[in-house]
Amino acid sequence: MSIDTKRTGLELRSLVKSSGELELSLVRTVIPTPAPDEVVVRIEASPINPSDIGLLFGAADMSTAQASGSADHPVVTASIPERFLKSMAGRLDQSMPVGNEGAGVVVEAGVSGAAQALLGKTVAVIGGAMYAQYRCIKVDQCLLLPVGTSPAEGASCFVNPLTALGMVETMRREGHKAIVHTAAASNLGQMLNKICIKDEIALVNIVRKPEQEGILRSLGAKYVCNTASSTFMADLTAALIATGATVAFDATGGGKLAGQILTCMEAALNKSAKEYSRYGSTTHKQVYIYGGLDTSPTEFNRSFGMAWGIGGWLLFPFLQRIGAEAAQSLKQRVVRELKTTFASTYSKEISLAQALQMSEIAEYGKRATGTKYLINPALGQTA
């Protein structure tokens, strides 16, 4: 199967203008001829993850968004507050493709044996620019999916599964014995619960709504703390005493939650302390911020001794640190458990054009639990 090199495909682009305006549109691009170690994938499924929304919208105020263009080629514009424009300096006036991961069928392959072996196969892919009808990409950025696996089932093979596995691997490598996770009822959070239950790792889940607690309890989660409860701090401390968790992964980023976690970790450790120290517990307590659901400043009161850390955690730098062999081992576990531990659910499947409809933007832009969208670039468009 071969693609005419003069053929084009549609791609969703995000442009931040130096004038302070965000522009989202569909751009027609040439489908390149693959190099020897590359393949062309017809993308049929790509999830909208929070990290994708960050690139898609930038620092724009989406309450100012306006639609124009046609039904097949919509254009969405929105204003970027002047105080946030400096943070966008690195991408000003650059039309940027969006979409971290996806899945589809290999329709053209380079001459190498590895590339030819994927021809006609369904693969998951990582590397950006996945909100497109076709993606030319290197073979080593493809993951061959088991026979009978649909692109929709394999679309979320990378970001959430490998992030969840990366959290567990970080815990092990740094000598912790249990984990705390915030925004824990998310698609990623549910995967993390399944991993921890299967691997017999204690996990403390932090949520903000009773229905989110119900989701996790139904999966078998033992420790679930609700930030909206008047007893949240006491509940969290009790869970930390029971589990001994000293590492947390925080998806919210802003606000007081990271500091509250460290405070409760210190309180839990002091329960078993044999003597008082004015410097606090000598056990290191770590919070990794890996998301930005709360865009306000991170606030904390230093009520947790001196052995602590707050830092950032990102998937791809982590995979680079552990090396190709260890990263491949994590990927193979995802393949083995794709339809169980790492199964993803979506609230809606939409086309590229629908992704730029105001009603859909308002829904997936919430980044709320239970509103995970799947883009299928093959829907409603012709190449």
C-alpha cells in the first residue's frame, strides 16, 4: 500500500500570535515520503490529555473564544492576557502541531526491515503532531499492538500508562514504600490504582468529590481522602500512618495541597518517633508536581521539618534517565495489560473539525474526571 507523495492531509495547529491572540485551525500539509527507518501512519485515534490542552490553548482566556471559518475548516480565536504573553515567548508566531500520542494503521513504510515489518499493522505512536490524518514517524516511536487491538484501544498507550508506571518505578528507585496521588480519580489515577493493587503497593488517593471517591472504591482502593471533607488533614495523616507513604505525585500544582501533604507526612512520621528533634523527622519526604490543574501559585507553610523536597516530574525526562532497556520493559508491560490494567475509557469520539467546535471545547476544556475525549482524524474528512 502506497501513498502518492503529492497527497496532503489535515492537521490541527495552534498559533500564538505576538499580537496576543491564539488561533486554532486545520492546516493542510504534504504527507512526506518516509525515510528508510520511518513509517506513515493513518491516525485513527488520539486522546486529548491535559498536557495536550496546555499546548492547544496556551495561556489564552478561552472564555473570550470566537469561532469562524467553515464547518469543515473551522477557526477558533481567543485573547491571551498581556500578563501571560511573556510565558509564551518561546512559541510566538509559530504554527504548532498538537497531540502527544495516538494510534492507527501503517500505510507506507521505509525500506528498512523494521519499517517494512510494520506495513499494514496497527501501532501506537508517540512524538507529537498526532491530531492529524497522517503522521510520518520513526519506527522506534511506534509500538506494535497485539492482533485484534483497535486504534481506539491503543491510542492512550504511552502518556497515562507510562506515567503511572513511572511513578511506581520512581518510588522503588528512591527507596519509598508507598505513594500519594492527587486528582486520583482521573484516567491516569485509575490506572495507578490497578497497578498498585496488582503489585501490592499501598496507595493513598486524594480526590475532591464524593463521586470520585466512589469510582476509586469500586476499583478496590483502600485509602481515599477527600479534600472537601472537614476531616481531610486527619484522614490523610491516618492514611499515611497506615501506609508509610513518603512520596507524592501532585497533578494540581497550585494551591496549598502539596504543603498539606508534606505536613501530614511529617505528622505521620512523628507518631512513631522515639525522640524529639527540633529539625523534624530525618526521613525524606518528597512531593513531585507533574501537572497544573490549579494554575495559582504553589503555597506551603514549613511545618514539616528539614528533610523534604518539592520538585517537578515529567515522563519523558524520566524515561531518558532510566535508559532504553528499562523504558522498553515498561512499554511491554503496557502491551501485555492493554485491555485490563491500562484500558482507557472516553466520554466522546470526535473528528478534527469537531475538536474546534465551541461546544466541544467547552466540554473537554474542563479537564474534568469523566470527560476524556478521543479525536479520530479519519472521521468526517477526506485526505
